[in-house]
Amino acid sequence: MVICVEIPEFAEIGHGIQVWHGFGLVINPKAKIGNNILLRHATTIGNKYDGSPCPVIGNNVQIGAHTIIIGDVTIGDNVIVGARCVISKSISADSIVYGDPLVIKKRTSN
């Protein structure tokens, strides 16, 4: 069995990163990722084509399994991304994102 996790040493990643079930995780070296991030398996964070901009991901973000975050997008702080999402547009802070097509809702306290 081959388990692949591609987290380049030059990627800007804050402290507190958690990788659950690290199979198939790919992060572009130009991605910018904040603090306290939870990444699940089969997730890709990258650009659309060689040399194009990469995602910027805020703090306290949870990213579900089999998710693709691609291109010049910003994921705000405190966002929860459900499994199997393809995100190609920015998501504001304090949101929950899930489904196909994407559903974006504001998080409420408790």
C-alpha cells in the first residue's frame, strides 16, 4: 500500500495543522494556510494551471475528505468545508460549505 501526502516544505502553513487519514493529500507549495487547520484524506489545495495563483486559507478551518480547493480563492477564518466539495470561489469567514452544487451558510453560535 502506498500512502501519499504531499506537503512541500516551502508551503506557508501556520501552527496546529492536523492531518486525519493522510492518504492522497496534496498541497501546492504556493498555497497559504493559516493556524489550526484540519485536513482530511484525498484533499487537493492548488492552482488551476502552472504559475497561476493558489488558495489562501484562514485560521481554524476544517476541510472535509475528497475536497478540492483550487485557484485564486480565499477561505475565511472559522470555515467548515464538507466532504467532496469543489471550491473555486472565495468563502467568507464563519461559513459552512457543503454539497454539489455548493451550499454556503453562515455559522451560528451553538
